[in-house]
Amino acid sequence: MPRSGLEARRRLQQAALELYRERGFDQTTTAEIAARAGVNERTFFRHFPDKREVLFHGEADLRAELMRSVAEAPDGLQPLDILLRAFREAGRILEENRPFSEPRLEVIAKTPALRERELAKAASLTEAVAEALRQRGVADRLAGLAAQTGWAAFHQAAGAWIDDPSANLDAHLSRAFDDLRALSATSTG
Amino acid sequence: MPRSGLEARRRLQQAALELYRERGFDQTTTAEIAARAGVNERTFFRHFPDKREVLFHGEADLRAELMRSVAEAPDGLQPLDILLRAFREAGRILEENRPFSEPRLEVIAKTPALRERELAKAASLTEAVAEALRQRGVADRLAGLAAQTGWAAFHQAAGAWIDDPSANLDAHLSRAFDDLRALSATSTG
DNA sequence: AATGTGGTGTCGGTCACTGACACAACGCGA
DNA sequence: TCGCGTTGTGTCAGTGACCGACACCACATT
């Protein structure tokens, strides 16, 4: 039966996403997911530590892409510009996987337990980005704030892109980062 | 046995905090918490929806204070200035409850499951602040971003204040919001 | 005294998640 | 070709979070 495990993992992710959409996260049991994927329930927990994590596996790719982009950004850019660049590039992962990204984000948005996990992932990712910025010499406190505000803009852009696919993710990102600048520009300080 | 229920709830919170510190969150069962509080396990779940929530009950006070402050801020202030004002005022709750919050924050910091819940609480609170800003006429997207960046600054200031109590929270807040403005001011846009 | 209400104990059950053990498929060297 | 370790899997027997239903008890109201 076992070939590489990758096959089963993919089927489990697919089955989970389908079932979460069909009857909701809370009304789906791990046994059902496993059954649809054609494996044993125990196998589910061999591939994913819990019922939520099955929807958060591509995160490693996004993380790697973000880190790479931040590290390789040209000198002379300001923190927020580095991040806009990085999110543009990493965003391609979302755009290329849209058929998977869209229902996934939909389910997450309507399930508190999944939103909690998403926030945790975001926090971890944000901290990694902040560290990457520090590696580039961005001041300590500034790096943390930049990463969090940048992520807030990215998250908002991603949501807007889901709601309005007529514009591409880049356009939404530009607008979100413009808002960010407007926010501080108009502040009295 | 039942007097008002408030008594049991307080004992449950106390027992939970103690046990989470003594043997850790994961190694504590709800039955043990209930036993130490002198009530039945079922009663625990009548007062708190789950094992984590028992540590997140004062949140309502902070939320109420923030909402009030945002709503009552004088006209003419920019979003970030409204928030700085609000966090200054709400921050007093933290300063007054420092001796109680400290062990609680300690447990949360070292327990992933509790950190997840904390992030969820922060997100909910942030969304409430955003809505309060919108009520004041702040543009839709801007309100969301302002609330999140403002919260990021507040969170960073609170952390700095825990690590360095020599300066008061206000000072840390001022510095964080200055950083925020510096972030966008130097961006090319 | 009758009645209502809210907090509680008890019981039975579902389901997420785990440890232990055995088995099947593959890769690889002998 | 045969053994052999490695890896993915199935099975079984748990533990513990959490819920629905019902009965009971303290207290307030009338």
C-alpha cells in the first residue's frame, strides 16, 4: 500500500477541504476525512498533528518565499518597500493555487477554530519576516512593527482579491500599502 | 449549594491558573480544576466554554475601555492619534492589575494553545476597535489597517513595559507610535 | 404553601488524539 | 535471489475535552 506517503497526504488534504465545505468543520469527523481519502483514521494523525493543521500545509512554501525575497531585496529600500516586494512575489503562490486557495480561505473565514490557527500561523510567519528584516539591518523594534503592519496589509489585500477577482493580487497589494502610508502621513505625530 | 455562581467561577479561575502553573496546561485536566475548585467537572463547562477560556475573562474590561475611549475622542484627530489616546487610557487597566496579570501572561507565553487563544482575542478586539473607528467616519479599509497597526504598536509597547518597568507604559506607547510613523514617513510610496 | 428560576450533580455519550504492536511495501547490499 | 532495515499503514485500546438530558436543591416571589 504505502508508496511515498505524499499521495495519501494530498488525498487527505483534498478530502478535508471538501468535507469542511460540504458540512462545515465542526460537523466533519477525522474518521470521515480518512474514509474519503481511502486511509485509516490513524493515518490522518500520522500526517497532520490535528484536524486544523490539514489546511495549513502550504504555509512552509509561503514562508520560504517570503524569507528569500526579503533577503534578496536590493539595498536602499525602506522596510515597507521590501515587504511590498516580498508579498508581491510570495503572492504568486496564492495566485497559482487559486482553485485551492479560494475555498480554503472561505472555509477558514467562516470557522472560528480555523481562524485561530490562521492567526497563530500568521504570528509565526510575521516573526520570521521581522527576523529577516533585522538580518538586513532594520532596527529591532521597527522590524517587528514593519512585519506586522505589512502582514496586515497583505492579509487585507488577499481578502479583497478573493472578493473581487477582477483585479489581480498585485493591484490589491498596492492599494493596501498605499493605505498604510496614508495612515501615518496624515497623522500629526 | 448555589449562591450566585460568581463564587464558583472565581474559584475555577483561581484553581485553573494555579494548576496550569504547577503542572502545565496540557498536564492539567478539567476534572482536576473542578475538584480543586470544589465543584463538578460539568460545572466548569457551564461557566467556561472550554479549558482555555478560563484565563481570558478580563478581556471584556479592556474592550469596553477601548471602545469608550475611541468613541469619546475629540473631533479632528487622525486615526492613529485616536488610537494612541485610547491605548493610553486602556493601558491603565494593565498597570493596575500588573501583579495578577504576570503569572497569567507567563503561562500563556509558554503554552502554544493559550497563545493561539490570545491571538484570537486580540483579533476580535482589533476588529471591534476598527468598527469603532468606522463609526467615527474613518474610511473602511483604513479603519481595519489602523486598528491592526495600532494594536501591533500597543502589543509591542506592553511587552517592552513588562521587560523594562523602569519606564511607564505611556512612554513605551509613545515610542512605539513614533516608530510607526517613522516606518511610513521614510517609505518611498 | 405554591411556584418559578438559576446553579448544580449525575449519567451517558461523541469525538479528537495517542501509544503500542504487527504487518506490508519498498530500497539496498550480499 | 535472498535477507534486512526503513517507512507507511492498519488495528486496538485507551484518555480526556466537551455536550445533551434529566433530576435536584437553594432561593425569591406571590
